[in-house]
Amino acid sequence: MNRPKYLFNALIPIAIIILGCSCKKEEKIKNAATKMQEFVIEISNYSKSINPNFIIIPQNGIELGYTDANPDNTLMLEYLAAIDGIAVEELFYNKTLITDQYRLNILRQLKNYVKKIIVSEYISNQEQVTNAFEKNTAEGFSCFVRTENNYYYNQIPDFIHNENSENILDLSDIKNFIYLLNPENFSTKNEMINALKNTNYDLLLIDLFFNDDIFTNDEITQLKTKKNGGKRLVISYINIGAAEKYRYYWQSGWKLGNPAWIKKKYKGYSDEYRVEFWNQEWKNIIFGNDSSYIKKIIDSGFDGAFLDNTESFYFLYHKG
């Protein structure tokens, strides 16, 4: 896996854009939002039926916390009860200080219904590191800061904010975390494992695979202890809103429109396609059976799943 995991940056409010769409498109987006909420709830119910402590963290698509994905509507409490945390990118910093007030206002409300908000900030220089951490800490959010040389989430930073030796047994306990989603700087799986073992991060967000080699239960167990001896959480990335050509499930002959639920090219990513995520064939790939992606994550001993592209409910019908 050698591409960046740079995800949708909702600087323009989805709810406002939806209201500016044609009535037909607006209705499609609302229906898709409801289907994404149902999808996440189903993934959560399946996972927690196997492991009641399994952690679910959707990335972006924070409007899903509300009916019709509209923050002016009532909270979608069933959805919020199904997730444990919410992840976003570039809340205060996107190279320069931006302070996305729209998303910040939403997160201030939603943080009362989930265990943790986690934020990845992108800064242009080391002088911004402290300020990025301080802004997130003041809101009660856990933060990971990356600079340009770590734009692709492929490095382990030297500095850990709020480093500690406490046992981290629940998402609410974390004081820091790391995204390490691209293994390109490691020549072997063992090299990556040893590098991570030698850190004191409270939460590791990594992929299920090192290239095409799945992490085993024994390997993930090794990662669940910090260098200082404290326990930590290890959570796996999974893309639930787009099909990735380099994944094990991709079949020969698949392309845009074949099968029919592969609906749209993913702008900026030649190896990904946005899908009708409510299609049963796609759902079967993601969860609900022993060969599903989520089951592989559970079998490998991960503490939870990091659900990417939950905002696909919008981009199926809009540019992106």
C-alpha cells in the first residue's frame, strides 16, 4: 500500500451543500446518509456480538450524527450509540491555522455522546506543534500532528504528546495516538512491528495488512504493550465507502460499473472506486461472515476498526 491516506477535509459544510443541490440530488444524498448510518450500526452490532469491547471509530462524515446528516436536525442517537469515537483531519491546522468553526461546533456537541474525538492536524513547521496540541487538548480531543515529511502517514514522529505509562484499556483513556497507515518506509513486517513496539503511544492506528501480508493475532498482541510496559490499544483501518483494487477481495474483471455497485471513480485515487455501500454484495465483503474484512480484523486481535470514507454518502452524488 503506497498511496496517501489523506481523506475528505470538510471545510465546506456538507449540510449546506446538500441544501444547495437540486431536490432530486438532495433526496438521494439524504437517503444515502441514512443508509450509511445503518451500515455503520450493522458493522458495530456484528463486531460487538463477537467482541463486546470492540471499538468503532468512523472517520469524517461527522454530520451522520444527525438525522438526514443535517446538524440543524435532531441527533441520531442510535448511530452515536453504535460508535465509540469520531476521527477528523485538519480541524485547526491545514499547513496554516484554519480553525474549521463549522466542524468544531459539531464536535463540541457530539463529544458528549462518544468516548473520544481524535484529530489529525497537518502543520507546515515544528513551531506549530505545541499550538496544535494545545488547541485540541483544550477541547478534550486527542491529537496527532504531522508535518509535510509525514504527509502520507508513513513515519513515526520522535515526539509524543502527553506520553504516559498508564494502562490504556478503553478509548476514553487515550492521551495520544499515531496514524501509521503506509508501511513504505519499512522493508519488512518485523521491522515495522519492532519500531512500533519501541514507542509509548496509547493508540496505534495501522492497516490490517503489511503490503499483502495480514498481521497475525500474535503480532498484534506484541503491539498491545508500550515500551514502558503500559497496555495500549491497536485499531485497524478499513475503507467502507470505496473499493480498493489492491485489496484481497478485488476480483479479475471488476471495473467501473462491473459489478453494478462500483459506481464512481474516486477523484485523486486511480486504484479506488466509490461504491453503493448498501449493496448486499459489498456488505458481505465488509462484515457478517467468517471471510469478511471485519472478521479478519477481529481474528487478528485488533481492538477495533477505523471506518474510512463514511462521507461517501455525499460524494456518490457530488464531485469528489
